[in-house]
Amino acid sequence: MATLKNVTQFINDYLEIDKFKDYAPNGLQVAGKEKLLRIITGVSATQALIEAAIERQADAILVHHGWFWDKEDPRIIGMKYKRLKLLMQHDISLLAYHLPLDAHPQLGNNAQLAKRLDIQVEGVMDGQGIGNFGRLQEYISLEDLGSRIEKSLKRKPLLISAGEHAIRRIAWCSGGAQGWIDKAVEAGVDAFISGEISEHTVHIARETGVHYIAAGHHATERYGIQALGEHVSAKFGLLCEFVDIDNPV
């Protein structure tokens, strides 16, 4: 029998959550029923995802973006109250894994992104193992890489050209890691992929010669949580379904 305690402990150990200094608690965030038969996975613990879990009679929700972030208002009011009330009324647990899921070398967001885009992983961008360096199988243009990303992630990326050079050496970090373009520049790669973009990212790319691709925060972080859910489902014999709540960002 799959229990909330056993499943939580398994994921905590598998993702080695104690190794990470994060912006929110990793693991069980809201406790519900102890016996688990069906789980829902999604990118973020939104009201729409909770409603989808209720509709599917799920016992737990497993996400990448959970709740209780640093520096946010700790009061249970407004939007937070409505979300929490729904979970507790239906005795549904919430488990969330942020940086540990970004970093996992097999199931993580960046590992899954590399798999989908056919990038060979060669190293990591920081000491926690978040973000990667690697290379494509052959040189391709920025436009061709953009087409590959759009086909794979089903979202048109924003391409910032930094010159006429083709791309083979590449760095990537899913989500809101546009500030890590500095690490990519230092590594001497041809291009850097992340989810979001800031005004100054454009200037850094153009002035340093590193192409920048903003592929979408949500779009680049769909696949780690799916892989984790499938792994947990196979381990414990759970019914598991990924619910994609559309987000254009």
C-alpha cells in the first residue's frame, strides 16, 4: 500500500532535498489522507490544478512550484486561503519540489530539457547542480534551434540574436534563470536557453556574442514533474496523471 509518509520519504531521499538551500520548503507542504491511490502532477499548485485534482478524485498533488515562498506574506488570506481551503476540504495532500527537481541528473527539469532537445550534457552551471553546459550533435543556426524548441515544447520561443555564428556549445537552465547568462558568457558557449527574459538580458546577449533563447518558464519546466510522477507511480503502483494548466509565460 502506498502511504503519504512512504511516498514523501521516497521522493525526499531520491531528490536529496537536504542538499539544497531553497526559497520554499521541499517535500510535504499540506498533509491530507494517509492512503494514496491516485496522484495529480502539475507545474504549479494553482487553484485550477487543485480543482482538476478534485474532479479526478486525487489523493495528492505533486508539483514543482508549491507554496510558502521566502519574503511572501505568511498570512492565510485571499488567494492562499481559497487554495488551502479547497485542499483541506477534500483531504488532498500537496507535495512540492523546487530546486531539487531542477537539479536531478535524470528526472530533473534541465535533464529532461536536454533529452527533448537532443543536447549532450557535459557539466553543471553551479555547485548545487542546477543548470547545465553541453553541446548539440552538430552546428545549427539560431533559427533552426528555435524551430526545434517550438516543436518540442509546443511554444514559440523568443530568439535574441548575438551575431551570425552557428550554435553547438550551449548552456541552459529552466525557469527564471535569465540572470545566469553571465555564467554562460564566462563559459564561452554559443547560446544560452532559459525560460524568462529581462530587459537587460537582450543587451548582454548582443554585446557578448551569446545568443539567448527565452523558451518559457512554464514550458521549460513541464517535463521534470512528469518524469518524477511517472517514476513514483511505477514505484508504488499509483495512478498518476499530469494536468497542464496553460501558462503563456
